[in-house]
Amino acid sequence: MGKKRFCIIFLITLISLICFTSGCTREETAFSRERIPSEEDLLSLKRPFQISDEDISSYIDPSQTVAKQIEYINQYSLEKEYKRTQILDKKSAEEDVDLFFNILKNCYAGYLPNGGDLRFNQAKEAIKEQIGSQVKAMDLEVLIRDNMAFVEDSHFTVGSKFYLQNKAWYTANDVIIDKKDNGYINIKNGKYIKNSEEIEPLIQPSLLKGRYLYYQLFAQDINELPKRIVYEDGTSDDIEAKAIYPSQDLNKGPVFKRKGNVAYLRIPRFYFSHEEDEYNIVIEGAKKMAQENYGLLDLRGNEGGNAILAYKWFEYYTGEKPTPSYDEMGIINPTIFENLDSAQTWEDFMEFSGAEVYGENHVITKHSRKTIPKEGILIVLIDAAVGSAGEILVDFLHHLENTVFIGMPTKGCCNGSSMVTLYMKNSNIPFNFGNFWRIFQKDYFQENRGFLPDVWAPDIDLDNIFELLNGYAE
């Protein structure tokens, strides 16, 4: 009897062991410990830069000249009162449309990259076909802007600039995931996820509270998020989407400080040389950070400004000339610097940009495959407000071997540039365009999507990131 009982107990134990090791009770093996990433963990998540294989010189149009830019600037850059309810007759409206497209053809660096005569003439004719015998200025503005939606350039604006707002990204609220050898687990309830193929493209490494490394779901379009998570035990949870916007309280001026062994610099925007106090804080901050192994560069909220300062910051920090992943074409020569009130100089631009003169009216900057080693680690904080010159520095910093980007994707405002605001002759509708164009590898950077972070963090706790870095420095 005792022998029989022993056999039964042994059999039950064996079945339980087989069931456990084969995953029958995987829902009971939830990953619950808090994982603080090591320096090696973060560096292993670094995304590589990628180079475009397009030929930037194919977008150079010899008929686009600096002289034409200056001619139009002298005629149409004087700010005028834009009366949105003003009524225009058909002839006046069409005259504005013709002027608008002539200026773009002769001056806009994005003209050829966005389709040239074929695409722009299609847009022009579509606009004219929709103009009635009379039209309000505000309706003409909308008509032009809607038909220019094909232009992949966030700097390019028609009418009021408030149309260019920071877009939200979305996450699955309260869904925190861990990767196991045998699948994905929702650590909130300890259950293994069944529809992993559906959610896998959206899973990104995420730093919670600036301290703990897990995974979360992120999408730029709310409709890309799945409606529910299905578990292997047959249950499911509906997903609630949460919008993520950039912080609105980070633009109070540059700050440099040290906390323990970590040097911290916040650059809310890239200042011009006449903004002497702020400009010097940024430059001196680069020099001081260059002497440290552990740095925290806070670019959140940086929508751009003086790109030359971005070039200078990189050189002062690394001791190397800027290393872009993009190829760039500019319709510029020394004359345009004398006619634009930007406090920039031709000499500064040529010295720090690494551009090459291409004829009398153009310059070209070529991509670099160079990587730059540096001791320690530099963490760069980014969000969906970072654009233009801010994104130029983000690109340069991808070439630093020790740099890790934490936060949210940048704005995606770097294909073009912002040169000048002009005003249409009759309606006074303002419009803005640039004299530079950059080509990126599409997987690496996309206009209106931006650069993706290495580690995603909707909410950043600076104190915890300081503690993380100081832990590495010990």
C-alpha cells in the first residue's frame, strides 16, 4: 500500500514538473523585479546612423540664384497687414498664385526634390480651377496650403504658422512588457501575450521614471495601436491609448550645472551671437562637458535657431568637425548673408559646416561615415518639439559611439530650412520657404516623424537619470 502511494505521489510530482517546464503555468512566472540598466545595456540599444544613397547634386538648378532671392526679398519681405476677410477678385487671386509659384521655382531649395515643374504646375492649375469670381484671402490661403500638402518640408508654411503644431505620439496606457526567452509578458498581470506578432513592431525599450528598463508600445498614429492584448490563457485586456506631447515648460533659457560626477546642459534653442549671455552658456557648456566622462545634454523643447551654433557645439564637445549623415544643398553665397538679418556670417558657415562651394550660387555638404569614440557616456534627452537645428545636432551626435538618446521621437523638421517670410502682392498672405535641402536615409529620419530615440521615455525624471549616471561613474 505504501509503495503504491509513493508511486502516485511521484507521478503527480513528475506531471507537475513537466507542466511547469513546458509552460503550462507560465502565467504564474511573472517578471516583477525592477531592472536598472547598466551602461552597457544602454549602449547596446544605440541605433546606428544610416546614409542616403541619393545624389544631392541632381537637385541643383543653375537657374536658382542668390540674385533672384534678393530681388524677391527686396520686393515682398516688408511685413504687411494680412486681412483674412479681404475679398479678392479672380484676377488678383490668380496673380498671387502665379507670383507664389514663380518665387518657389526661382528660390526654393525644395522645388526639385518635391517634384519640380511637373508636380508644382499640377498644384498651381488645381488651385486656379477652384478660384471663383471672388474669394476671401483666408479661403485662398487654405486652398493654396491644401494643394501644397505634397511638399515634405515642415519649414514650408503658407499663412499663419500656428498650423505647424507638435504632433502627439501614442502609447498603450498602463501596458508594461518584459521580454522572456519564451515570449512577451505583461508585468502588470503576469500573463504571457498571445498576439505578439501584432504588437511586436510597436514594442520599444522604455525607461520608466528615468530609472527602470522595460518595454512599451508606441505609435505615431493612434489607429496603429491594437485594440486589445490577448493572453495565452484565453483572456484579454482592452487597450486605452494615451497621447504623449512634449513638455511645455523647458524654454526658460540655457542651464549648465554639475551634479556629482555628471555635467548637465540644457539648450532650449540655438541662440545667435547677439544673444551674448545665452550663446556663451551654450559654448562654455560644450567645453566643460568635453572634459567629463558622464554628460547629460537636454535638448527637449529645442525647435532650432542658429544652426552654426549647433555646428560649433559639436566641434567644441568632440574636437572634430560636424559629421552629418545627410547630404545637403544650399542656394547661398556671401551676398545672401549680407542681405538677411540673421547675425550669421559666410565665414562662420563655411568654417564650421564643412560645406563645399559649388558654382556661384550653391554649396554642398557631403555625408560622413565617421564614428567618434569618447570615454564614458553622453545621454541626450529629446522630445517631439526638437526640430531644425536641434535635429541637425541630433544627427551629428549619432556619430558619437558613446551617445544614447532617451525620450520621444523628434519633430521631423529637417529636410528643409527657413530663410525668409514673404507676402503675396494682393492678399498679403505670408509664406515661408528655405534655401537649404537635406537628404536622409528614410529608415533613419523622416520628415514629420523625426529621429527615433534609443530608449523611449514619455516621462523623464531628471533626478533618477542623474542617479543612474552617477552610479556608472563610481
